[in-house]
Amino acid sequence: MNTPSQKPIQQQMYTRERRGIFRTNEGYDTVARSNGLDSNFIKKVLHPACFYDAPTELSIRGEKDVSTYPQAMHLFRTESGQVVLGTGVYMPADFTGMRSAFFMHNYVIPAERAADVVYDYTAWLNASFATTYDIEQGHDLPELNELPLKSVTIPSIPYRTQLAHMNIEESVFKQLLFAVMASIQGKKKVYVTLDVPIEDLSIYAVKLIEILYASMPYAYRKQFGFVTYAKEPVSKKGIHLTFVEKGSLRANDKNIEKDYTFDLPAQRVNNVDVDWSKQPYMDYVWNHLNQSDTMEEFYRFAEAMLADMDPIRQTSIASYHELTLFVQLILGQHHEYDKNNIAILRALIGYLTPPNAIVNKEPLDTLFLSLFSREYTHVKQRQIPDPSVVECFRDYDRLNPAAIEKDLSGFLIRAINNANAEQRQDLALAFYAIAESVPSLRQLFFDTILQVNFARTLFDPYIQYQFQEMSSVRDIVHAIQHWVIHHPQVLSSNVFLEVAKTELTEKLRIESEPVSAVYSIVDQLDKLAIQVEKQFDSKDTYFIDQLIYSAQLYLLKELNLDEITLDQLLQIDFLEHGDEIKEWAAHFNQKVRSQTNVMLAAYRWFHEQNPDESIFEGLTAIEMDRMQQLGRKWMQDDIQPAQFGRMIMAFYRESGASVIDYQGLLHYIYQHAQDKTIVYQFMNWSEKHRYFTRSRKLHAAYSAAILSYFKKVDPTAFKNRANRKQYFDTAGPALKAVYDKAAIENSSLLIRILKKHKKASLLGLVLFLIAVAAAGMIGSGVFSKKAPEQTVQAEQPVTTTPPTAEVPNIIVHAENIQVDGKTPQEEQTQLVFQFRDLKECAAFLPNSVRVEKPDGTTTDFTETMKLIHNCEDSVTNQPTTDTANNDGTANSDGTANNATPGDGTDSTSTTQGTAAAGEDDSSSYPGQLVIQLGSKTDIPQDSTVIINDTKFKLTQPPAKASDESNKS
């Protein structure tokens, strides 16, 4: 019912006349309007909507009876929200009487009253329209408070009966309703040809439109636009349904190929492909089509349930399918729920999620709770629910915990028991996960199952599974903290404690830094103990102490000392309590006790300021050796004077001629120090240490080690003036004497003779020099009687002497040898390096061996190689043969077996390997080193041998002395 405050309805009339409002000459124009209509609105909105083409069928037969021409009623909504309702009629003659025309009368209903169509659509469809207008009456039309209606009363006929009169059966009507609703929601248009005479098309179109209005929810009614007659299918903005003349819906018409078309006379429907078994709303409409009160009640219900949701949901067909199912469930019809319970429950959650929806949508809330009770009854009957169903109840619990949470906890307990009974652990775990997903539900659920009668069957298996699934120590500790704080009952659970201890140990085994991990555990558990005391007023720390004990015990029992750093060792502060730790370890096997002994001794070694041999007390020889090997590894990157006192303990020995492995120690410093002067600093430091001196002299073995070092490793040390001044000349008497001896041993033969026979050699030296000088003079012709020939240098021809190929210091060749104890067929390949310089041979140590073939392929033999040194001592002329593996250890005589060859340069570009081996015989290469490759390998002659990063070209072996004599 309209009120005086509402805006009035405006009118517009349009036809062909002598003149109009917007034109002064003849033609189609607006001939009358209400003053409330804007001129731009008329021209831009109303004029394009004013059209009428006479039906082809009537034009062909030259029909003169105006009443046989269908009226073209239209209704559409403008962008500004107004509704245009109008009718176009055919005129056999215009003002001239010479040509046909049409007349259009439109009502423009203000936006504030546009929603009236929701309830008054029947009246709007029965509106009265003018069919002519005399322009002599003026251009002004009155504004209306109400739509004028036809005075003729049409008897009410059931909708299904009316559809039958139009030959529209159930399936076609459902398709048409679906198409119209889809068009309102989307972009496709609906075109319909009715199976009725052209004269009655508009009449039946209006009846069908009324039925469609009655079958659509309110949100659709507000947007629905239609035209009751058009000659051809033409897309118009705001028009969703257009009734067209028979024959106009042509097959393969590309203009309408994507639209919904209903050619009812031909019984052809296009583009409405729907699974009608899943259209409950369409079924509901058809079943109640003649029960308008029932349908209106449903539409009011739907409008209320959708009021607080996204507006797009209000014009979504899916929403009304859902609401239809809800209504059926409220009425006790569960057949659809039993087939689609998850979808229905999930849809209900969606409607109950907006703020205050629980209160505002009481019918849906009551329905949901009734469905929960129904499912709970099934669970009590030992059925296992679908986890997705339970997730819906969980989601409702988040919205309204007071209504369901206690029962939901019981529901989950029963569901888990049912799943366990059927050995469906997967389902049981899914139910646990649901219980854990809501904090308040989790608290209630686990407080319940931690009770004595549930813990064994429900809590213990779950906590074991949960801890096993965790991937790190951090996850385990966080879980322990969570369980203790939120469920302190676990503090008295032996199962929980044992599972936590076991899994902590398991996760520590895969930690890259187990020591840091253990102390992170200890730190967090200490904080947890403080929190427990404050929160629960409990000083019982047994549970947490046991976890800390378990973590620390791992370090003693399973820590791989070879994989930790020195800093990590020193981080294990409980090693300060040696006696207590030993007593603790005594309860375990020998392996644990031995590990404990090594860790305690190593901790003392690197923790005490000035460690001495007492750190080895109580260690077996194996334990002592292991600890020293660890110490050498930990110190090798930090060799400096401050570490000398600690470092010598790595070479301490309790038996033998000396307490220190002097050669091994010097070699270790040389090998790992950043600067070889560190070796000199150590020697000077050692002179004052009791391990290195005896009766004011260096220990004999130490002296020998120093002499060997300078002879084999650093023979040029004394030629450096800076070294002499800073280190050798400043040494104490005991060490100075050894330095002087080493300097003499590494000097030239002449200097050694002079140093040994100073007086006797002086006269001989003078005579030797005179003889050399005389020989030179004679050779130059000084004493010849014949005058030397005068030569003119400029006249002598200039000749160039080709350079003599330099002889390499190191040569290498490959050969195959029979494997010891094997058949002749079993051979292996070896690389033979031969040296001119025996010192260079002694110092040569390959750490890696690769062979690069001419085709560019490279094979690595580092893992399988075996080294055999055969380097003759230049002083004693006694051969020393030492065998070493590829681990960098010292030789049996203490010589440096890991001095690296070369300085990293490519030997193929130096004198090493540039000359042919055949230029010298084998006696020129007294030193020999053999690298056995471990298997027989084909090595072409042009291959390159790469030792460490230095390259050697493969050559032929040098000729033996006997071969050379035979050639001569």
C-alpha cells in the first residue's frame, strides 16, 4: 500500500506524430510525459525501449484487425533503480493515415517503490495502459500515486492448469524456471516461443510470467525483466525473458547459440543441461505450485535466513536448494539428509556463522542440534561416523560451545572407541585431531580421557603415536611443555614419561648438533619446572628431572665424539662432576664407561688452565689414544703459542724412550700451523719445558727429531736471515747447540768440511784456489807466445744455439704388476714417481690421486690408493722404505708423510715433466715413490696425473744403466 510520502509514478507516451517534445517535424518521439521525468532520462533510457515490430504471420496475411496484434508489455529495472513498466501496441495507420505505426505507454516507478513488485506482481501485470493519445491535449501527463488497473476481473485458475493449457509439462516448466533464475543471476538471455496462436501470445505470456513470479524467491522478483512479445530474439539490457513469434528461434542462429531457447511448438529446448535429480528447489516449487501460501511462507523463511549473508547468495539457485532441504528436515523428512549429510551440515554451518546468526536463525540452530543428536544416537549404537560429519559439529562448537561441547567430547570418546574396535586407527586419529583443534574442547576431552579408566586405552596409545610422528627435539619439548601446563595429570603418568624419554633420545639421534640440542632441552625444562612450581604450587620435580637425566645420559651413551667440536664438548658442564659421573656410568656397560672416561679426561684437558699427564690417570691405552686423536683434531685449526702447553699432551706417551712423540709433534705443528715459523716458536718454547730437556740439555730423542725436521722438511730455514735473527740466534744454550748442528748439516759440502777440519783445511783451500786460478789463465792463453788473433766482432756471423731441454726433477710412468698371492691374470696398475732430489722424495705425500685421460675424462683413485716410499737418505746412504695409507699419518721413522707436492702450480708448465725421460738413466733418479691404484686400469701414454692440485705428464720410464751402455 502506497503512502502520501512516497514518490509518485511518472508517465511517458511515445508514437509517430507530426511533432513531439524533442522534435518539431514528423516522426517517432515522446508526445507526452509527466513533469517529473528528466529529458535525458527519456532520451537515453525510455526511447531505446520503445519499439514494436508487427508479427510476420499477421503482416503476410495483411491482418487489419488491431486486436489480433499481440501487445508488447515490458518491465525492466534501470541503473538508478527505477522500474519501467510499459506496453507497446500496433497501429494500422499513423496521423497521416498512410502508414502503420505503434504506440508506447510507459510507467516509471521510483526506486523507493520498485520492491513492490515482490508482493504486487499480479497487480502490475494487470496494469491498464493507453493505446492512443491526442497531441492537441498538450504534452503534460499527470503523476500517479498508484498504477491504474484493468477493471476486468480474471477468474483464478490453478497454475498447473494454466500450464497445461499452454502445453507446458513439468520438465519444461522446471527448465524454464531454472533458465530464468540463471539468467537473472548471470548473463544469458531466455527466449520462448509459446505453442499458442499469435493473437493470444501476449495474453499467455503474461499468465506464464505470473506463474514464474510466483515460483521465484523475492530477490529474483526484484530483478526480473521481461518482454511479452518481440518479432525476433534481440538482447536488451535489463530484459531476461523475451517471448518471440513462432519461427524466429532458428537453429544454428549464432546470435542466440549460447542463450536459453524454448521453441515449444517444435519441442526444442537448448542449453538447459541440468542434473534434475539434484534440484530440490525445482521439485519443491512444482509440488507446491498451486499452494501459494506455502510458497510465500518458504520465501519469507528464505529471505530471513539469507538476510545477513553475502548479497550474491540471495540470487544463487544453490542457496534455495539448501533452504529447501532445511525445510524438509524441519518437517522431519530425512531422506535427502541420509544421502548428503555432510553437505547439509556444512551448509547449515555457513548459515549459522554470521554474527548473531545462532539467535536470529533459531529454526536452523534447532535443526542443527537435532541432527547432532541423531548422529550421536548412531555413535551410541557403535557406528563410526564420517570424520567430515564430526568436523561440522566441531565447527558448530566454535560458534556455540555452551550448547554442544560437553556432548561433543563424549561423542568423540565413543567414536574413537568404535574405530579402535574395528581396528580403524586412521579414523581414530582423525577424531583425535578434531578434539585437538578447539582449545576448550581439547581441554575437556583430554581431561576426561586422562582419567584412570580411559588413559590406558585412549590416552597412552595416542600420545605414543603423536610423539613418534614429531620430527625434531624441539617439537617433543614443545609438546611436553604444552601437556604439562594444560594437563598436569601427565606429571604422574609413567607411560607419558617413558614415551617422552624414548622419543627425546630418538630425535637426538638425528640432530646435527646433539650437544646444543641437549642443552636447549635442559634450559627449557628448567624453565618448565619453575612454571610448574608457580602455577601448581608443586615442588615435585621428579618428572622433569627424569627427562633431563635422559637427555644428558644420551651424551654419555651415544654421542659421537668424532662429530662434535671442542666448544660443544666444553658445553657439557656436567662433566665437571667427575666422580659423580663415573659413579653414574658404572651402572652401564663397558662401552658407556669407556666413553665416559674419555669425555671426562678430555673435558679436564681443555678446561684446566695448565693440564699435565694427570689427565690420563685411569685411562686404558685405547682410551688414551682415542682422546689424543680427538684432541689433535680439535686443535689443528688453532695452533698458536698459547696452546703449546695443551697441545703437547696430544703426543704424550707413558712408555718408550721419551714421554713425547717428538717427531709426530713437530710434524703435526708443521702440517697444521698457518706459518712454519710457529714451529720455530714452539722449539724455543719447548726448551724450558720438562718434557723436552734433561740435565740442561735437550732430550736426545727431541734433538734427533729437530735435526730430522730441518733435514727432511725445512732444509733452507737457516738461510733466512730473519729466521736466524728472530728465532735461532735467540735460543737458549741447549737448543742453540742443536740449531747450530742442524745449520751445518744442511749447508754445502765445502762448508761442512771447513767446519769439521778448520786448521788442516785452511792451507789446502789456499792451494786449491791457486790451482783453479792457474788453470783458468792457461786456458785463456795468458801464457801462450803466439799473440792472440785480432777479431772484429762485428764481422763474426751471429749464431743461435738451440736451448738445451731442461731435465725434470720428477718423472712419472704407469705400469702393471701382479698382485701378491694372486694368479698371473690378476694384476693392478701403479704409478711410479722418480726423484732427483731425495729430500723432495721424502717430503712428497699425495693426499689425492686423479688421472686425466686425453679425452678429458678423469678418474679418482684417492680412496683405493696405497703409497710406498723408497727414498735413500743422502747422509747415511741407507734406503728407507715406508708404507703409508691415504690418511695423512706419519711414517714409521717419523718423517713427514703428508708434505704436499709442489706449491699448487701446474707441473706440466715447469721443468718438472718438460724433458723426455730418456735423456737420463734411472741412476739419475735415486728416489722413488709408488702409488698402487688398487685395480688394473688402462692409462693412455698422453694422460696427466694430478697429485693434489699439481699436474704431471705421464712419461716413459728412464733407461737403466745397462741399457745405456748397450746403446753405446
